[in-house]
Amino acid sequence: MTGDSLIKNAHGLSIEACLQAVDSSPQGLSEQESAARLDRFGENRLPQERVPSVGVVFLKQFKSPLIYVLLFAGFVTLMLREYPGTVFIFAVLLINAVIGTFQEHSANRAAAALRKMTTSLARVRRGGEICEVDASKLVPGDIVLLESGNKIPADLRLIRTVDCLIDESLLTGESLAVTKDADRVLDEEVATGDRVNMAFAGTLLTRGRAEGVVVATGLNTRLGEIARQITEKSRARSPLLIRMERFTFRISVLIAVLILLISTALYFQGATPEQIFLIAVGLAVATIPEGLPVTLTIALAIGMQRMARRHVIVRRLVAVEALGSCTLIASDKTGTLTRNELTVEQVVFPGDATPSPAGRKSLFAAAVLANEAYLREENGALHGHGDAVDVALLMKAREEGFSREDLEKTYPPFQKIPYESALKIAASMHEAPHGEPLVFVKGAVETLLEMCCYQLGGETERVPLDPAAIRRQEQSLSRQQYRVLAFAMGPIEKKDHYHISDLKELTFLGLMGMRDPLREEARPAIRACHEAGVEVVMITGDHPETARAIARDLSLVSDQDEVVSGRELEAAKAEGPAAVDRLTRDHRVFARVEPGQKLDIVDSLIRNGHFVAVTGDGVNDAPALKHAHVGVAMGCKGTDVARESAEIVLTDDNFASIVSGIEEGRTVYANIRKIVFFLISTSMTEIIMILAAILLSMPVPLYATQLLWLNFVTSIIQDVALAFDPPEGNELKRPPRNPKEPIFDRLMIGRIALVSGIMGLISFAEFYWMLNYGGFSEADARNLVLLQFVFFENVMVLNCRSETLSFFQRPLMTNSLLIYGTLAAQMLHIAAMYTPGLREALHIHPVSPHQWGLLLAVAFVIMLVIEGEKVLRRRSARPASGRRFSFTDK
């Protein structure tokens, strides 16, 4: 027995060769042999991922440079007995850790959803006897018996099929069930969707009966391969996480370098160790944007809430911004761009004649009566049960006003020839209201043409058959990627049993063309993506020609563009990653691809410089959903596996909702940049002021507690308000940011240097003048400088609302919370001046109205500076936020 290798080539073996390879026979294994193989191969189940304890997950949330710095600040404030600051810092860290702990369960849920796809019991033949066993006890070599409605319990090489139709959409993405033929022997390189002699674990037998020999179980099945890929750690990381880690690392390095340099300088100036330590603490507190973790979480949570109102449910906070940062959407076709509902779109009568009402009724009678599906109303909606083709015919007939109940009253049934793939027809015999019985037939065009002598005419009921004209109509529909069925009727002699040879001299009634239609929103949504600079790639398990037709309808490709097949991808992969990258760089449609190849495509797109969002609804999409920068699953018709593998779920299965998510994601990122700019400008201002005082051997302008008050209390109120800022309106009219662009781009660095320099020098100049010329004590000078800082924050936050637009171009009341937050920050500081205990802890006291008004007037200098800088940037026609991403930058 060759064991695990059979999963790769069982379809390339004859039935006899396959049975020999697994050392089995049509009679099955003996109980002793099955037990021995169970020990050898293990149970037929997907192994449960070892789940880390809550404590381990909780501790993982503290792995970040910024968190390390905050922990240091917390312990320092504790040593200095600044208990309010200590409590606040550790509360922030605790909140972030709790939120993060609740977000790390998607891989475990995905694996659990996959495990549910295996059946609990299976009918097998062992030692020639049929019995039921726990599906987890199946082993290679077992003979499994299947009938309509069964889920396939393991990967099988089919050894007998009777009218066998299997729905493989969860693995391949194809909307149509696949007709299986055990007698076929296939090329070893044939794609999964074309392996008509195989049945795969987790798929569904929708019609017929079959027997198969187990060739793979557990992780060795196609479903197991997907499970292995899902439970692996994601290779792609959120854009925000990448940017924030770079940002916090640089901040941490800056803090360390500053403290080292200043401590060294102070040491050589003769400062005592205690003085050096206090100044170092002040610098650390000034540099750390303590409010950043809280405000980032709030900004993402607000984005999450806004997305939910637009039918986009976010399962992980960082995915809010990730969707806005994507430069490319890799979309599944079936169920995402199309409805995953086979629909009759074309009804064609012979010779394109306009039929009489009786002729039209006859056509739909054939579609309904020679049909094994049925419709049922469930929860107020109509649902079809049975073969997808039969359901589509019933739905179309109902739309045209024809029902089985009414037709069977007119034509009572008495016999049927069920559909079998070998016959390529289905027929139903009925009593006629007057005259001899009638037969209604549906099936392949070629087969029905051989049975017909007449065709439906216009005003007359029937005319001589014109086979050439009907074939031209069929070819026209086929070129449009329709699946074509033909219909016929005619008189028949009544008897007990019928054979296909009894169907002759029939009247050809017409053709119906059906396909999985595009979602109505797909075209405008893809157009909106292109306008927003986001590319769209279609990845499907369908046939290349079907994929090309759909892509052409969506304006994804032109007639000259090539569709890359799974086989071409496999050949490129054998050459190396560079060959795959060339394919993904130059093509936008991939067809007949395996689930693992979808992941290869996503990995390649990421290597090509894209931030990739993947959409899908099936198990075959799950690995790509898991390992993309952001996975987007369809919530209504998507599988549990797809939903659990994705960070984002669409509650309306509307591709257009992705565009709404992109807009909200870009708004969130813009607000995060506003928050970072506001916080870092304040921190740099404090550093400049402290450094100036050290260089001139002056007292420190602000104590550590006063810096904590600024960074934690007065600024955080306004940070949170910035997180609520609405979109500016041009989010979808500009290209995405370059994936390599850091948060600190040229615009932010330049603007921070400008405003921090001016605010820092003004604040220090005031402190210097008050001590040396104004006759103020150190306490009074610090009190006024602290108030000046609060005013600077109040004015700065208003100018942070847009990187390009003037403060006067954004109506204040579009974010009324910002106005209230600014007033609250000012009133809170004034209240602290009058609050016993708090004013002593902050070393502050009330000021005169004259001083208050003068400091407010000085603060408005910074508004003039920023407004002037924006005017100069607009006049120089430079991009407002650094060079934007172009797809030529790869």
C-alpha cells in the first residue's frame, strides 16, 4: 500500500489499480485490517489546534515597544509616588490587554467549523457486509456507500456511480454540481474541479448513488490541506500594526537616545544622580504619547461601529484600517461577484418565433413536469430543493406564472424516466385533457433533436424541424457562457415501462439558457474600486472561458487579456516565486485554481507590493482569507469556515459594501494620523522646551506630574473627539497610500517640526522672560506655561481636522464632539486650579482674566502658522500627504 501519496494520483488510476494500491477489494476490509490501519493512519478527523491559555494570550498583548515604554513610565511614576499617573497608565495597559485577548480566537473557530463538515456516520462494506461506522474510524481501503443527501466522509476514488451528482462548490467555487463517472481514468495533472472519478471530504452528493474506496483521511484529504493552511499563523500583517510598530520602535529609540545624551551632558555639568534621574523621567514622560493606545483603540472602535451601519461587521479591530489601506482586492467569483444561484436568463423559441400562448405553456410545462426538484416557502422566503438546474427551471416557470400544482391538474402524471447522465434527458408522461397521453422531455440539445420531427411554430402549433437553425441558436447561447437545455413534447402510447427509444416524433419546444448571474451591485462596485485606485483580481475554480466571460462583463479584462489557469500557475510555481510573481503582476483573472493556489496568488500579490484584501464565501477561500492582509467573508451565504477565517464579514453579501468599508477604513486611518500628529506635536513641544532649559542651565519648565496631566487628561479628551471626525468627502477619489509609506511621512515630519518648534520656543521664551524679567516665581511661571500648553492643544486640535483643507473649510458642527471636547479640556484645567488636593498635586493655582486672555491670544499664533503652511503647500502643488502610491512603484 502506497499510503498518503494516493491523494495526489488516485484519479489517474483505474478502479482495479486503485483498489490494488490501497490493498483492498470491492468487498472491503476485514474488521481486523481496519483496526490495524486505524492505528497506522490515525482517526479520520481534523486535529484540534492546541489552544493557548487565557493567561498566555493576555501576556502576549504586552509585546510592543510602546507598551514597554509605558510600563517603564508606570513604574517610574510609582517610584515617584505619583499615584494618579500610575493608576492611569496601568488602567490603559489593562484595557488594551483585555481587548486584545478577546480578539485572538479566529483560527480556533475556523478549525472547529471545518471539523463540523465531516459526517458522524458512514455506511461501509467490511468483509462483504454493509454496516454503519463512526466516520472518524474510516481508513484508507474502506469501501463507502453513498446516496443522495450524504456528505462525503473522506476522499474517495469512486468505483461505482449511478446518476451521481456532487456539489463541490465549497472546495472549487463552481456553482454547478459535478456529474461523476467512476469509469473515467484521468491525467494526473487535472484540476480538482475536473476530477470526475473522485469524491472529496465535506462535499455533498445531491443526486444518485455511488460507491468509493477511501484513499485519504483526516489531514491528508483536500479538506485537511485547507485546515492545515488555516491553522497556520497568518503570513500577512495588518498595515496599521506594521506602521505602528515602526512608529513605536522609533519613538522608543528616540527616548533612549535623548535620555542618554542629556544624562551624559548633565553628568559633565556636575548634576547629581537624583537631578539626572528626575530630568530623565521628565523627558521620558514628555516623549511618550501616553494617550495613544487608548485613542487608537477608540478610533478603531468608532470605525467598527460606522462600518456595522453599512453592513460591514469587523471581527478584529485592526482590520478596520486594514481594509482602507488595501491596494488590491482578490475576489472569489461564485457567491461574491455572482449570486451562486443558477438562473434562467434566456428563453429562446425555435426560429426566434413568437409562440402562441399554448406553445409557451407547453415549453414551461416541459421545464416543470420533467423536473425532480421542488420549491418550499421557509421563513417567508421561497427556497429550492434539489438539483440546481431543476430549481432554476422551477423558479423561472413560477416567475412566468406556471406552477407544478396547476400543470399537474391539467396533465396528471403517471410515469417518469428519471434523469441519468448517460441518457442526458429526463422525461415525464402525463394524461392529456383530450386525446392520447403526452410526454414532456428536457435534456441535451443533440439528444432531443434526434427525437424530434417537428418544432414549435408561430401562429401554427408546429412546423417541420430545422436542426441547423436550432444548433445556431444553441451556439449563440453557448458563446455567451450559458448552460443550454432543450425541451420537447409529443404524444406517446400508454404502457407500464418506457425506454428512451419510445421517445420519437416529438415537437421541439425551445431552449433555455441559464447561468450564475452577476450581482447587480458588482459592476458599479468594481468601478468605484478602480476610481479609488484599488485593483480587483478575480480568482475562481470555474472554467477559464466562464471566468473570462464574467470578467469581461465586469470590465476586469478586455478580449485580448489572458486568463491564467491553475495548471499554468503550477508550472510557474515549479520555476520559482519570480515566475509566479510575473503572472500575478500582469494578469487579473485566474481560473480553475485549487484552494492552495489561491493562497499562492495572494502571497505573490503581497510580494509584488500590494496590501491585499481577499473576499470569498466557501471553504476553498478560507486559506486565502486567513493569510491576506484582511479577509472579507460573505455573511448570508458564506460557509462557517469562511466567516471564521476572515476579519470582516458582510451582512448583506454585497460587494459594494466592501467599497463602503474602504471609505470608512481610509477615514479611520486619516483620523489616526490626526491623532498621532496632535500627540507627537505636543510631545515634541515639551521636549524642545525641556532641552532649551537644560542647555541654559535653567529649572525644568514643567514637572513630570504636569506633563502627565497634559498628555493624559487635557489632550486625551480632544484625541478622542478627533477619532469621531467624519469623512472629508474625497476618500474614494484618491489612490491608496503607498504600502511602504510610514505614518511619519514628509508632510507630518515637516509640519511637526514647524509647529513644535514654534510652540516650544514660544513656551520657553515665556518661561525665560517670567523668571528673568517678569518677576514671577518658578511656581507662577510653571502655572502659566502649563496653561499656555492647554491653549496650544485647544487651538492645535482644530487645525488637525484636515491635512489639506483649511480650518475654515470644515464646518465645526460636523464634529460637535470636538467643540465640546475642546471646551471640556479647558474647563477641566480651570476646575483643577480651584480643586483642593488636585491643584497641590499639579502645582497650579488660578490666574487672572488678563493673563488668561493674553495666553489665549498667543495660542492663536499656531493657527496662523498652520493655515499659512497649508496655503503654501497648495500653491506649490505638492501632494498633501507625501507621494501617493502608484502601481508603477513595484
